[in-house]
Amino acid sequence: MSNDDRIPLAVHFSERSVFNGEHDGLAIADRKLDGVEADLALARGRVIHARFLAAPPAERREEPQELALFERAAELYRELGDQRGEGEAVLWAGLFHQVVRDDEAAAVPALERAAELGDPLTMSYALRHLGYADHVAGRLDDARRRFEESTRLRRELGFLPGVAANLVGLAYVAAAQGNRDEAIAFADEAIQLATDNAASVIAGMAAQARADVSA
């Protein structure tokens, strides 16, 4: 049921209570509106996160509202028994800690929880960013395993820009493991996939990876 359906339905139940004395629908109305609020909080937090990434690195500033929105969404989804939604909201809270605050200690538990709760797409994001945390910590075999599993999920989902992004990560991991030729192959595939899918940001990242691992 879309937000467009849920809000009128909640209003309908409120009117039936006021005019007809039928109050049983009020609890249903509350749940429908909690779902709307959760969806809105998650979407608004993601827009703030995208705006952070869109800014030049030197101009990026944390918006504390972002984390509060993700945490509120997770809370509401949990109360609604919506495990998929909770997993997605927890994922984005983890991404906030990792990407915005550069706080791996706070990010990793959230990402691990998201991988447990989420659907395959959410799991692919969680594994990707856990792989990044492993790479930063020097756990290259673990990083590779997580990037590869995330990539497998993304290929199955047809999420090809996401596959390209993961191949960039794999290129750097392979290079760190001393596998230069493999690293270049990962970067070349990433460039091709990103270009074919008009993912210009990822194509730029892949081209930079190609230059880095070829040096």
C-alpha cells in the first residue's frame, strides 16, 4: 500500500470514529501513519546523505538530522514488525557512521545487523561496506570475501552500477594483495559496466582505480 493510500485511509478511520462512533479503526490508522512516517524519515535521510556526497570533500558538513532520521525510521519499522524496512534503516545509520563520521567502530555493528535483517539489496550494501571496513583494517582476505559476496548478490539482482562500484573495491583489494593484473581486470570491467549503465560517478571512480592499480 502506497503512502497515497495509507494517509486517506487513516483519515477515513478518524472520520468514522468522530461521526459514526466506530473507534476500532484508530489503531489501524496509527499503524498506517507510522509506516508513512518511517518511509518519509528514511527517504529524507537518504536525500541528506546524497547531498553530503554531492558536495566537494572540503565543503562536506555533517547534518545531525540525518542520523536521527535513520534511527527514527528503524524504531518505527521495528515496532511495525517490518524487518526489511528496519534492516534498510539500520544500514543507512551504519553508512552515516562510516561515510560521514569516519567511525568504523560505530558503523560495523550497524552494518552487521543490517546484513542480518535486510533483503538481498540491503545485504549487498552492508557486505560492501563491511568489506571496506575490513580493507581499512588490513583484513584483505575478509574484505575480498565480502566484496565478492556483495557482487554476487548484485549480479543476481541486475544492479549493475552497484556491481561496478564493488569491482572498484575489488581492484584495490587485489592490488593490496599483490595481484596487479587481476586488479587491472577488475577496474576495466568496472569502467565498462559503469559506462554502459550511465553511472558516471562510478565510471570516474573506476578510471581512478585503473590509474592507481596500474602505477
